[in-house]
Amino acid sequence: MAEDYRMVKDVKGAEYWRWTESRWTDPDLDWRNAEVVSAGVDVGSVSTQAAVMVDGKLYAYSNMRTGSDSPESANKAIKWAFEDTGLTPGDLHATVGTGYGRVNVPFATKAITEIACHARGANFMYGPAVRTVLDMGGQDCKAIHCDERGKVKAFLMNDKCAAGTGRGMEVFADLLGVHINDVGEMSLKVDEEPPPVSSTCVVFAKSEASGLLREGWPKERVLAAYCSAMAHRIADLLERIGVEKEFAITGGIAKNPGVVKRLAKELGIDPLPTDMDTQIAGAIGAALFARALYLKKMKK
Amino acid sequence: MLANYGYKDGSGDYFITVDTDKCNGCGACVEVCPAKVLELVEDEFDIDAETEVAAVTEEHKKKIKYSCGPCKPASGYSITDLPCVKACESGAIDHSW
């Protein structure tokens, strides 16, 4: 009976939420001649990233889904980042864990809050002019003010409400049968902006969207209504601490032009562009902290 | 640094703000809070910091609306005489209500 159930359908093709995992290495760098090899592991609620830096330069990273076991996810991510580089855990001088699962990174020298790491990482990725960082993660959203060195001056966290988070977007991708990588572009293909969905909660927003589909709304329009609701919610949240130029968005939602463009319009500020993976900001910040901690220890 | 702990949901803003530059880690607010919402933690944002700073506990971060309910204006408090605000000599604590 149970076996028959498993054969009912092939669920693989139905996983629209499954975003692309990736890894990268800089072929021009060699860790063997480096003074300090540091790593940062960001175990988030939805995704886990590991970044390896040699003397403060990004050398390799991996970006994958977090499983049910945080230490295991951290191990997997660092192993994947090491792939084909010849690096072993013993070659790391220091490692910092960050994110929700930061205390569960088995090989970390220290755990540092993801707020500090995202500010530091954004400073590295977008340059020292960044003053406001918006991290749109899998299950929460943080707004951070920082100085030219990437040090946090103020932060605001919305760690209760799932409105405006990556997981909400995954739920919508699944509902509409549109791949998560395409939802942003697709939401921009509307002639006229529909009214945003009114619900704050992802679960209720989803049922509202089901109603709109039943009314005959095309997918593009439903996505537009959700993306603009998300942008509006974030703009509302940002009002509390204000947005200072330059402005950068990190996290998975930064890859969704449907939300980013609407948010930029609402705030009247364009976020800085980057060619790097916006999801690795936290891991980069952690690796930079690891390097700083190691150098500090060596001086003593 | 201004640390805003809490959340915003469909019903309103629920944030406690701790100015870590002003906080001297004396712990007076931790003592007086009737709901035990605050605690002293290592200053994670400043690696060189020597004193601890006040922060909202992990347990209460997601339910400030309810935890801090007894200290809201509806219960007869004004922002200036909340126990934690009053106890803080350096004026490091602020609220969104």
C-alpha cells in the first residue's frame, strides 16, 4: 500500500520552489601561498553558505539548502566549497559561524550574529559607500545601518512575520507552478499594477491568491500583486530606521527583480548592483571576521 | 549602536530599542522588568567591547506584544515611567509604543 502511494506521481518536476544551488572558485588565487585562509559559514533557515577567503580576498564559496540537521548542513557546505581546491578543514586558520544555526557549526572558532556579518559582507561586496543594508532572508528580514568599515550602527529585525521573506516567494512559486528563478521577471509582465494582496501572512496571502486565480487572474498579475505587497511591507518596515544612501539588498530576494524594482520605486532609491551572489553576503562577512580574529590572536 | 528587537506585524510595531553605546551593562533594567524580557549579553557587534550590554531574550523577541503588554499605555503607563526606562540611568532604552 505504502509503496503504491510512492509511485503515484513523480514529485521532482513539481518542485518549482527549488532554487539553484551553486559553487564557485577563483582560479587566479592560490591558497597555498596565503598568509591567512579564513572561512565563514552562514547556516540560515532556508539556505546555507560557506565562503573561503585567502588574505581577505574571496577564493571559493558554496550556496545550498539547509537540511534538517544544522551541523550536517554546515559540513556539507564547507565540503562543497573545498571541492577541487585541495583544501581540507585543517588548512583553515579561523572559521566563523553565523545565521540561525551559528552555534551549530562544528568547526567554527566563534559564532557571530548574522546582522554584523551581513553588514561586513555588504561592505565587501558593494563597497564602503554602503550605509543601509537590507537582508531579505529565507525567514526573516533585517534592515541594517553601517559605517564605511561595515560596522553596524543600527539594526532592525522582523523575526516574527514571514511577509517579505524568501520562503513566502517559494510558496507562491509552488502555487502558480512558475519556477522561483522566473517569478520576479514574470511579475513585471503586467500592463497595469494590480492592487497588492492585502494579507500580511504568507498562508493567508496564498489563500487570497488562490481566490484571485479562481476569478480568472493570469499568473503574471497574481505574482505582481504578491511582489508589490512584499515591496510595500518592506518599505513600511524600513521607515522605522530610514534608508540612507548607498543602499544594498542582500539575501535571496535580491535576485527577484519583481520585488527589487517595486521596492526601489517605493523608496525612491535604487539599490546598488553587484555581479556576486547576493546570498553569500553573510558568509563573506563571517570569513572576514574570522580573518580579523586570527590576526588579532597572532598579535598577542 | 541602536539595536531594535522585536517585530512589526499586521497589528502594529513592537520594538524595544537598546542604545549599546549608552548602555553600561549595569543590569538595572534586567532586575526591574516584571516580565523578565531583558538580559545581559556579550556585545556581539563590537569584538573589542569589555562590558556586557542589555538585550531582549530570545524567548521574548517574538512575543513582545504580549510580554510587554502590562507596561503599555493601556495599562496606565506612559513611555517615561516604564520600569526598564526609568531604571536605566544612562537613558539607553526606548520603546515603539
